[in-house]
Amino acid sequence: MELQEINQKLEETRDELLEIVNDLRGDQLNQRKDPYSWSISQICQHLIKTEELYIVAIKRGLKSKEDSVIEHKPVESLLDRSRKLEAPDIAKPSDEILESHEIIERLNTSREKLNELLNSVEDPSILSRRHFVHPAFKEMLLIEWVRSLYLHEQRHMKQINEIIMEADKDDTVGI
């Protein structure tokens, strides 16, 4: 998959996420299904932190001078929500209460930083020749880091939609 195609997917996925978040009230954003799960606000915080961490990882991978010969990783597995993944502590959200405009602003800022980095890469094919170690997939080509970002976001959008549907169901039961 070429960088241009990945960028398109990143943009489409983020637009969809922003549309969802923009339509939610503060209580919907910060409500949890149970004490052990994340709120929609926390999921978005996690997505922001993850994107910022990916930027750092990609920058570090680009510093390498040697080409990598690494097998492609099954990053599509990120979409399988039956497979539970534990976020590393560094990517876990806080309990900070955020309004939708704050979340949207932070999502936009992290995406601007990613786009700046990707646009600064003179030869995008280098992303397919350099790698960095990923917490779940181990050694992974930088292009797959970029691709896994929108897949990771899609995974969490499924989670967000489940939370919204659950809340809607609860509202309907109370009528």
C-alpha cells in the first residue's frame, strides 16, 4: 500500500472520528460502560497519545542508515476486537474530563504533527525500507507503523460506536 493511499485512509478515518466526537455531549464523552472500561474521551486521549508515540517511533526509525529486510506484519489484526490488546502504560489515558472541542483540538494537533513528519520525508519509499520496534508487532517497517495508525483508530471507533449503542439502548429502556 502506497503512502498516498494510506494518507487517504488516515484522513477518512479521522474525519469519521471527528464527526462522531463532535456530535456527543460532555456526559456522553465521559461516561464509562463500567469502572474498568474507558470512556469515549479516554479512548480519544489514547488515540492522541498513540499517534504522538508513533511520530517519535517513525522519526527514530528514519534515523537508521541501513535498509531493513523484515516480513510484513499482520496489522489488519488490529481490527479484530475479539483479540484483546493491553495498551502500554505510556499510551493509557488519564481521568481528565474533556469537552468535545478539546478532544477535537488535540486530535487535530496530533494529526498535523504526523502530516508534517510524513510530508518532510523526501523519499517516501524509505518508509518501506526502515523499521522500528513496535510494542505488539516487534520489528515493523515504518510504512506499517503509518498504516496501523488508521487501523488502530478504526478499532477504537468500533469500540466508541459500541459505547454509544449501549448508552442509546439504556436510554430506550428507561423510557
